[in-house]
Amino acid sequence: MDLLIVIVLGLVQGIIEFFPVSSSGHMVLLEKLIGFHVRALPLHLFLHIGTSLAVVFTLRRDVFRLVIECGRMIGDLFGNLKIFAQGVRRGEDPAYTKIVRTNYRKLVMLLLAASLPMAVIGVLLVRTAEVMSQSLMYTGAGFLLTAILLLVSSMIRPGDELPRDIPYWKMCLIGCLQGLSVLPGVSRFAVTLSGGILSGMSRQSAVRISLLLLLPASFGSLIAEYTLPVMPGIPVGRALLLCIVGGAAAFAAGMFAIRQVLRFVRVRKLNGFSYYCFAVGIVSVILSFVL
């Protein structure tokens, strides 16, 4: 595998991951055009690590607060269990500490509410996704589904709800949509962004939630696939170098792409991306009869 190809893959992953056009679908297209199977290798995990680190760095204040508040919530939960035990022993009805009492704690719970159904659906569909990724026909269908979601959400006037105003059941639905993004051609960013807009969020809030939801999704993928061999037929040292270079390229491109998409969604609708996905989907279906 040429080093230049790995860099190109990292740049493509880093840019496309943060635009609602399906990085997985584009990877399938690249595989068919350049002739090797990148998703069967640990390289794609390093690419996702690179994009995840780009999110962490860009939203570092939010991520830091979320981690701190998550730890404090766990501490308060154990404190309430201790209070409960003391109340039972003394026969009293004690007062408990409120667990979800700040905006960031509500955000932690919202991300958890979306991540659980996302994980379940993702696990159920992972084998189906592997089969579908072998066919440009199915990948094209995924692009077309993404295009329809983007077109529908672009017709809806965004609301003004902040994350603290979103009910948990809406986040569960967004998580279910994100679970579908394991299918090739279905953009994770598109489905979560569309879901956020359709649920009444402002565009800025929908983008923020979508970016933060990338982190548990990438972490789950890393845990599920860490047992893959380094790279079949490639010396360990060179394989590690290729993975690190690809991840670094994805990180650099991701930093650029996140800033661009944050600017874009403030003033533009998503229908342009919808038309693009329609075009790529149709091309993919046509190529399925040729390649």
C-alpha cells in the first residue's frame, strides 16, 4: 500500500466525515476505483481515531465539561446510594442529591439516550453492512436514502430549541437513525443533523450534538474491532507507520472540515448536499453494472 494512497484516504475521511455525504460510501467507491479493501484493515480505525481527535480538539471545552460532569454524576449517584442505605438503617426518609441539575449533566444524559439505541442497532446491522459494502448497488441506495433525509430536513424551518430543551425520546430517535449509519452510503452526520433539525433544534445545536455523538460511536467501533490483525502481509513497523500517517491526515483534514461546516450551516440549507448525494447515488448504481 503506497504511503500517498494512505494520505489521500486520510484526507478524504477527514473532510467527508464532517459533511453530510457519507464517508463510508465514498470509501466503498474509492476501494472499487483504486483496487484495495481499506475497511478490512485497522487503517480505517486509525482514520476514525483521527477524526475523533479533531472533534475533541475543536470542542475541547464541551468535552472537558462533559467528562467532569459525568464523573460528578457518578459520584452523586453513589452518594445517593449511601444516603439510601443510611435511611433504611435509621428508618428515615432522607433527601437525595439531584443528579441532573446542570445543562451539561442534561447533555450527558441526552448523549447517553442517543448512544444506547445507536449501539444496539449498529450491532444488529454490522454483518448486513459488511455484505452491503461489497456492492455499489447497495451503497448507491444508501446515498439515495441520505439524499432524501437531507432534502426533507432542508424543507423544515429549523427551531430554536437548545439541547437542554430536547426530551429524551427525541434523542433516542436520533440515536436510532445514527445506528443506520453503519450501512454504506448512509451518512452518520446527515442522519443526526437531519434528526436534530426535525426534532426542533437550531442548526448550531444540531451540529454540536451530531459532532459529540461521533465520539461514543467511534469509541464503540474501536472496542468492537481492536482484535483485528495489524495489516495482513505487511510488516508490523510499516503497517503502524501507515496507520499513524493516515490518522494524522484525517485529523488535519477533520480540523479544517469542522470549521467549514460550522460556518456553512449558519447561513446555508442542506439541499445542496442532498443533490450531491442523489448524483453520487445514481452514479454508484450505474457503476455497479460496470465494475
